[in-house]
Amino acid sequence: MLQDAASQSAPDQDVEAQRTELLENANALESVSGPVGHGGHRLSAQQRLWAQYFVLTGGNSYKAAVLADYASPSTSAHKCLVNASVMAEVRRLCVSNVQSFLPIAIRTLVDVCCDVTADARARVQAASALLDRGGLKPKSDGPAVQVNVQVNGASAQAAIAEVWERKRSREERREALDAQIGSAYESGRIRHVGKLSGIGDDMPDISGVTIDAEPAAPAPAAGTPRGGAERQGPVPGHVSIPPPSSEHSPSTPESLFDD
């Protein structure tokens, strides 16, 4: 019987030791203290204890129920988890903990950053963390596509495969178009670059690309007046502007472009 009594008292002593250690650490860090939050007045003393231990144990509901002296830890832990008032108290305690830990964490980072005897890598990491807290952290690119994986994994894989296939198709079309434009530029066959619609939102705007069947005539040499005898015919793509006359008055520039 002495052995049975000793075996029963050992778990109780372990629970009491864990309870004491958690509360001492919490009080030292000024956490889980302060006035009861909204709805906390409706909680029993045991429920408030469970909420405190739930936060202090890192979200272990069963262990929190044991530390709060519930007769049936499993059932009581489930009831606390589905109790809106209890979970509201848990959220309040989490916010309180963060507010209590934040000055300590920042002070520690500042100490490490300013300690010239500390490891250089640790100082750089501390400085980076302080800059992140100050709002200087660069914004990360969001996901290109959001997939709802709650319905079924196969649909998520199909959606991802479709995204990659569209990306590959756009890249192929872009490469083919770039090659065509580059070839036309090299041969001097491009006369006008406008907008090309219907290829894709991220494709270049080149709709009115006009490529001559034959290379354009070379430009006149320096010093040769436009319309001189050296030019035998109109240059493709060149707009001829007639001199002012009674039919083409300078006061009506629109008439210069009449066909």
C-alpha cells in the first residue's frame, strides 16, 4: 500500500511542480496578469485557470485541464475549446503576452546589435530583425494564383498544372514574336509599330506591325533635298507633304493628310 500511495503522489507532485514553474515564469515576465477581458466575468475560476495554462503550455488543452485541476481533463479540455468566452479570454491573454514580451525582445535585440564583442552574424541578424519591426521589411511577392485545397487535392494539382501550361504557352508565343520582330528590324521591313491585341495581357503592344514584302528604299544621302532627281519613286511608308497652295492652305493643316 505504501508503494501505491507513493505512485499516486508522484504525478500530483509533478503537476504541482509544473504549475508552480509556469506561474513563476509568467509572473516574472508580467504575462497572464491584469484585468479580466471582455466576457471574462462570466468564466469560472477554473475556466480562467485553464485559459492561462492553455497559453502558458503553448496550446496544450489537455495539459492545461490537468493543471487547472479538472476531474475529467479530456472532456473539460474539449468543453473549454468550444466555449466562446473561454477562447476570448485566451485571445486576450495572447495579446497581453505579446505586449509584455515585445519590449523585452526589442531590448535584447538592441543589446546584441550594440555589443561589439558579439558574433558579427548575430549582430547583423539582430539589426535585421529590428529593421523588420520598424516597418522596413521588403514586401514579398504574393502567390501568382490562389488554390483552394480544402475541396480536394486533385483539383489543386489540375489548377497548378493549368497555370504552368498557360505560362509556358505565353513564353513560346513571346519568343516567336520577338524572333519575328528582330528579323524584320534587321532586314528593314518594319514600317510602323502599333498595338497588337488578343495575344495576352503581358504581351508587347505591337498591333499595327506592317512588314513590307520587300526592303524599303535607302534614305537619301546627306545634302540631297527631299524630292530630288535622285529619288526615282516614293519610299514605302513615307508621307509626302505638298507645298502650301490655294488648295492646301497652311491655316488648315488637316488638309495636308487628305488622300
